[in-house]
Amino acid sequence: MAAPAGLAWLIEHFGLRVPAPAVRSETIAGARRTVVGNGQVLEQYPAAAGYAPKELFGHLRFALRYEPLDAGVWNAVVHALEPNEMERWIREDPTGRFTRRAWYLYEALTGRRLDIADVPPTGYVDLAQESLQLTGPVVRAAGNA
């Protein structure tokens, strides 16, 4: 049986009324496969191989790691998240690449600054992954994340 993962899970979890992302991810009992049809890509990941996220932040991490960014879905997701939930997750791993991406998206899309200290000196993290979508020239964003 297939279970939604990443953005698909987040859309269902929060009951978001947004267009479906171009890529739908799910975890399955079988082997990894990609199915393309009807204008959408279905990515299936084997749950037994550790792909199945177990909680909210697992699905956020999954979406940022394996799926192309969908600004419309991310905008709805960050507006559905409570600031204290994001702050708790970021405090657990303030220099992690996925938490920093989520942090940036949260602040950029909501216009609200989270109550978290600046990231300690560390390398830059790209918001979008070239392997998942077309990207343009790199522009460094000022701010915490």
C-alpha cells in the first residue's frame, strides 16, 4: 500500500487547497520507481529502505531533499505551521541544510522573523537543487538562514 510523502503528505495533513505539485511522492512496499503520466510525475520510494518519514518534520525534510520546490505549496505549508513548531525544529539542527532551507522559506514567504539566534558561521546552502529543477545564477540571501 502506498503512503503519501513530502509535499503530498503535507497537503493532506494540513488540508491545503492548492494545485497538486508536478511531482507526487509516496512510500511503497516495493522497489524504487518513477511513473510519468497525465502531466504529473509519481515518485515511489521503498519504505523498507528508510525513505518513509515518520512525523511532520520528516516530511518537510523529505520534500526539501527529494522533491522540486513548489512555491505555491510551500507558501501554504509555512502559513499553516505554527512559528513555535518551526523554531523547535530549527533549534534541534540550526546548521542543517534542510532546516536552513525551511527556515529561509518560512521567513521569506510569511514575512515573519522566527525567534532564533543567527546561524553560527557555516557554509552557504543552496535553496534549490540543480538535480531537481532548473536554477539560475546563485544569489546569496542575507539573513539568519
